[in-house]
Amino acid sequence: MSHRTEPMYEAAEAALLPELTAEERARYARHLILPEVGMEGQQRLKAARVLCVGAGGLGSPLALYLAAAGVGTLGLVDFDVVDASNLQRQILHTTADVGRSKLDSAAEKLMALNPALHVVKHATALTSENALEILHDYDMVADGTDNFPTRYLVNDACVLTGKPNVYGSIFQFEGQASVFATPEGPCYRCLYPEPPPPGAVPNCAEGGVLGILPGLVGVIQAAEVIKLILGRGDTLAGRMLLIDALAMRFREIKLRRNPDCPVCGYHPTLTRLIDYGQFCNRTFEPTSSEPQETSMRNGVPQITVHELKQRMEAGEEICLIDVREPHEYQIANLGGKLIPLNEVPMRLHEIDRDREVIVHCRMGGRSQRVAEFLQQQGYSRVANLAGGILAWSHEIDPALPKY
């Protein structure tokens, strides 16, 4: 069942809404003649404060359309820099912005589109320590993140602070959109009580994404934000919109609030933010360019690209297995034997049991799963390359193409 939106401001508060300038009346003329928006609706947009978590694929169209619509304050949370591989889909950024802070790049474009916009830059990762403080000054949150720990963090913070969570996610050719954490609607945990096992669901960096897909989903998120501000229409609360861009089909599924949900149920057991990295059992790869000590993950030794380079230069007898796909190998490779992940069980005879096996992929997720599988098959000396070929490109050979 869809949920009718309620106005964000009561009648008494509506009287205190900011006036529109003559310039703003001209700029938003096409809104003002819509009975569902009108003068008061545009004033509501001007008064609204929306936090966008992420200034990347989803955050780009989302923020651009909210700025164009006249949302008065946009908060942006991001700590990344623009990479050339972002430009295929992150339309807030241009070639000239490569290497630049995404926040600075985004703020510049948004202010150029609408000089009256107030942009608040939060140059940090959203964490359990800062989330409640950051969310405090906003009316709602639009989640444009690409990892499970942050999605659960955003959800729980929204439920605890009573702020709607306008959700979107993308992968390859498919996207999802919904509105969580409304008073009567379900939250993200009602749909996904537990995160998937680490590595079970590849992210866009590993699986790829059609460049226009975040545009489709981000615009849907922007529409939901605007409806929530205006108090008009039916929101996606209680519904999940599923987008298949390859078939160009849209369908929806009904969502129900889980009365036993640990965060939004009738008797919540989760009343504060937790360690979401631990909850999702996620291992964060080191970002330092300094060699790291060999560590373990689920019983598999993790070696760094620096250690691999030293061992290769020393001529050690290692068996380097690349478990990416053939099209990835064509883009960049370290010279290892290509055995795509799904072919490993049928090609075990090609993997030398008498030598140490070092497995790698793009970022280390797929290769970790293969390394664990090889251990189960009796391989006694198996290691995973932490950070994968992307870490090699960042830390060893910048000329190696990134993708």
C-alpha cells in the first residue's frame, strides 16, 4: 500500500516560510503555475534542508535536480576525489576535476546552476560517531551510497532521528528505489534484516554499471524528496521500485513494516548506532602506500602489492591466478594465469598444488572467495592479494590502466 505524503510544515509554521524574491519567482515560474506546487510549495522547497550522502553516481543527478528545483539547503557527505573512471556516470564532475575533491567539484557545479543554493560540505565518511550530529540539521536524507555498512548506518540514523530515508541503489543494469523510515512505513532493515556475506554481492567497481542507470534512479530519488517536501502525491514508502534498464521495465513490490524489526519495530532492541563494519563483517583494504604486514582474513593470508612485487622480482616460484573476467584481463593484467571465478571449480587441475598460490582480482573480494574455496579443496599454501590489481595500479605502477 502506498503512503500519502504529509506536509513537512504545519499551518502555523507555513506562515513563517521564506518569501520568494522576484528573481526566484521568475526562475520557478513553471513550478508556480502547478496547483500542486504553487507559491507555498516553492517556499517549502526553499526552506527545506536535504542531506545527500554521496556525491557520485546517484548523488549527481539527485543533487542537480534538487538544486534546480529550488531546495534551499543541500548537505553533501563525501570524502573521495574525482577519478577518470567516475566520469562515465557521475555527471556533476568533468575531466578537469580529475584528482579534485568531489565535494568541491559538486559544490561548484551546483552553485553555478543555482547561486541561491546553500551548500554545506561534510568532507568526511559518515560514521557511527558523527552521523547523528550531521543528520541533526536536516529534514531528510537521500542515500546515494554503494556499500552495505553505510546503508545500514544511514537507515538506523534516520529511524533514530525520525527523518525519512530516500533510498536508491544500482548495479550493472538494475536499480532500486524506495522511501524508508517514515512514521508508518518500513525501514531498510525490515527488507534486509541481515547483510549478505562479505563478497557475495559485488559492488559497481567489481561488477560494473551502465552509465545512465544512476541517472534514472537518482532522478526518482529527487522526485521522492520533492514530494516529501511538498506533502503531495504517493511516496514509495511501503513500495520498492525495481528498474531493469536493459529491458526498460519498471515493476514494484510491496513492503511491510516488520513488527519485530530491531530498530523500527514495536519493541526495538537497537537504540543506538553500532559498529557497521563489524556488523557487515567488512574488511577495509589499506589505503596507505606503505607496505603493510601480512594479515589474515577468514583464515586466508593477505599479502600486499609491495610484497608481491618483491617476491616476483626475487624470482620466487609462485602461482599467480587472476580470477577476473576475460574483458577485464584485456584492460590490464599482472601476467598471472586467467581463470575466471566461475570456472575455478572445473579448472582446479590447472592450479599447481606444489607452489604457493596467490589469487587476485580487481579489488580483492572475488579473489578472497576463491582463496577460501581453494583451501577447502586441500590447497595448503594460498594467499589473497589485498586490494587487487587496483592497488597495484595505485601503489606500484600508475601507468597500469584503472577501470
